[in-house]
Amino acid sequence: MGLIEIPDGHVGAVVTCLEMTERPRPRPLPASPLRLKAWPDIAPAQYRLLFERVGGRWLWVSRLAMDDSALAAALGEVHAVVDRAGVEVGLVELSFREEGECLIAFLGLVPELAGKGHGGWLFARTLMLAWREGIARVRVNTCTLDHPAALPAYLKAGFKAWRRAFESFPDPRAIGLLPADVAPQIPLLGAPEASRR
């Protein structure tokens, strides 16, 4: 047993792949002042802005590194979480590319809402959207860079882990895709080559 070296300028994470193969029993929807708004024709810049606001703290980078055409091709069914004032404060993206399956590609709220009880509502609404006619399996992946409550919440909801993998990728702060001061819980090694801000 030994350490796996991560290349300079990269970050690493253990990814846990989870699945749910039975529709959960119906339960009352937790109360929340938030609501979901479908975004069928979202502009790439609008999507990236919300994606960064929700996932920057967790070093979500995959969508930020894509050009507009690649992003448009990759996007699944997107829903914004909006507050009472209509401000986007969260994101749900579902993919139905595999027949009979739904992948929860992205799910999260802006950091300001963490720990305020909205996650249960968002998770319940997401499962309602995912388990539609013809779906026999719902999948989601989380990693050690995500919010610490993510994996326990998925397991509590009935997801089962079926695979684990290690990934490394260029630190998005070091290459200017995210500001150098985001994700303070993950040390930035070395000075960033570029910064957007």
C-alpha cells in the first residue's frame, strides 16, 4: 500500500458511484420557500455562472472548461432552483442518455444556503424528476471534494455504492477557470498561473 502521486498543479479525489434501482416509497415533500424552474433553452453563459456559484467551492470545473458547442452538446435536462425573489440559488441537471436510466449529473445549492434545511426538499424534488416513466435505475456520482454531507445523504436516501475510482485533474484555480480564493478547504499548491479575477 502506498501513496499515489498527483501531478503538480492537479487535485485528486476518490469518486463514489451510486445507484438506486427501485423507486422510493412516496413521502411528504419537505417544506421550502424554494422552487424549481425548468431551463430548456439556457444560454451557456447563464449556465456557467450558476454552475460556478453552486460548485466553485467544491472545484466543479467540467462545464467551465467546455466551449459553448461542447457545453450545449453535454447538457441534459437543466432546472434552476429559485428563491422567492426569482434569484437562481441552485442547480439540478439530469441526463437521460442511457435508456432506462437517469444520471443526476449535478445537484447543489449556493454555499450560502448550506445547512439551512433546503437540501432535503431539493433532493426529494430531484428524485421525483428522475423517477419518471420508463426509468429503472437512477445514478449519481460524488467525490471527496464535494460537500461532506453529500455521500451520507445519498446513502440515507437509499442509494447503494457500486463502484469507486480515483481521478485527478488540473486545479481549476491554477489555470484560471476559478478564482484562486475559492475552495479554501483544499489548499492551492503553488501560485496560480492565471486568475480571472
